[in-house]
Amino acid sequence: MLTRAERDAAAERATAMLREAGITVTTDEQAALEVADFGLSRLEETGLTVLVYVNTERVCAKELVLFPRQLCPEHRHPPFAGTPGKEETFRCRAGRVCLYTEGEPTPSPAARVPADGVFTVWHELVLEPGDQHTIPPDTLHWFQAGDDGAVVSEFSTQSRDDLDVFTDPRIERAPRVSG
Amino acid sequence: MLTRAERDAAAERATAMLREAGITVTTDEQAALEVADFGLSRLEETGLTVLVYVNTERVCAKELVLFPRQLCPEHRHPPFAGTPGKEETFRCRAGRVCLYTEGEPTPSPAARVPADGVFTVWHELVLEPGDQHTIPPDTLHWFQAGDDGAVVSEFSTQSRDDLDVFTDPRIERAPRVSG
């Protein structure tokens, strides 16, 4: 749960990071930014701000903004409505993001995770501006920004965030804002 | 038909425009840029440079670079393989692009087209940074940059350029480079 003031402050900060990365954000887009705290009320640690450009039945494109060391918790996009589930490509625009997916665990991963977090996949990919990676449907993944935060473009099939399956049972994907 | 030198010069110029727009382009990406002259050998007038980020069976994302007043000729993306055809969203990143689609013709359109060109749809949308528009499948459209050129992100379903249907029968979509 976020207060309205917390949401608005995060949206303003994320907008500044997007603009710093050379991305135009309209006033309407800033107002509509999705600030997710995943129900943990620890936004600085676990959270994500999302600018959705388009999300139709066939195509979705977004910018993801992560504050310094902010992380998006482990999840997968399961099959639905006869589709294999969401396929997504991340391309780093600014800063650095460490992406963890299924595969051989990386011996000394760069991420710092909270002691009570639930993370089961540790195959690390470090993405800097110009680097990108495609995550197949229904594949576990999570990611954390580096010390300067990150702006990451996401190109995907339809987003149905309500269907995402998180490893940590405490997570609630739909943002709730009080007040 | 383009010479290798023409292709490389256009790729270098487009890379500079992308970087000016804040977009990181790797050396490999510059080498792989698609410079299309649509078979007319009038690249400055009719042409397009394309950076393809990803193009799978389900999702495609690209940057389109247009030099000042350069135009992409009228075409549509027809149904194929049981799909309705390519659905695409254009989002202007830098410069200005005038997009023409099916609909009420705009009385005094901003575009300047060659006398021998074939253009049948004249419903104008002017996109500047932060503006975007989604084009449904199988819908005629064409576009031209303003005086300073344009960088435009395209988010779409799979691109099958080989299936595009151009109104002008002289057009060849696949770039050919000599030498």
C-alpha cells in the first residue's frame, strides 16, 4: 500500500529519470505512471515504475524505471487464453540492470536481496545501455537496478499483470494507493 | 539499388541521429542497420533506415530513422498465416513525422511528395516527441519526416516486410546493395 503522496513522489522521480534518459514523457503519461510496491510497502527496496505506451491484445511496449538498487521480485508469465504466455524483451536504456533467469546459477551475483525475499533463479545477465535479452513465456525471472538506477524498455506480447505468478506468496501485483 | 558506400554513409548518418535522440546503438547494430531505398534509387527522397531490436513470431520492436523530408511510401500489412496482419504503433522520439492513413483527407497536408509518387490516403497525423499512433492491420499508411528528420519507435506484431503491399507498383521492399 502506498499513500497518494508516495505514489506522486515516485512518479515525479521516475519521470525525471526517463527525461534524463532522453525519453519524452507527457503530462498525461506522468499522471498515469504505474508505481508498484508489490504490496510490501517497501517501495525503495521492492518496486517499479511503469510507463505503458501500448497494450493491446497482441502487442505491449513499456518503459520500466527502477530507482537505485530497487528490485522487481521473481515471477513468471503463465499461459492464458490459448497463448503460451507473455514473451518479453528487455533493452537497457540508461543505468544498469541485473536480470536473473532460469539457468546455471551465477557464482557471485551482483544483486543484494532482502533477507526475507524469495528468489530461486540466479542465472545473471548484466544489461547496460544497448544490451538486451528476451525472456521466453512462463520463465522465472527477477531484476534489480545498479547503484544509479535503470531505465529499461520492454517489448512484449499482451501484458496481463493480473495473471503474473510470483514466487513470494506475500506479493500483490496490483498497486493499491490509499487516501 | 544502393552502392555499398551509399548504404554505409546512410547507416552512419542514421546512427548519429539515433545517438542524438539519446538512443544507444552498438557497433554490431550500426553494421546491421537496414537502409531501404524501396528500389527507387532516390534514397534522400524515398527511404528509411531501420534498427531492429527484436522480431520474433509474436513481437517486433524497431527504431525508424528518416532523414529530413525523407518518406516511406504507401503500403499495408496484409493478413498472413492465420493472423490479421501486422499491427503497429509509432511513437515519435525526435524530430517530427507526418503520418497519413485511411480516413477523411486532410485539406492542406504538410507532406511534399514526388510528382510520380502514388499516394491514395491523406488523413494526416503530425507526431512530435511523445506523440504516438496505432495503425490497425491491413490499413494503408505512409509517412514523411519534417525538415529536421525524425526518429520513430515502432512496436508491433511480427514484421514480415516481404509480405508488405505497396500502392506504387515500382516499389521493391527488400534492399539491394551493389558492390
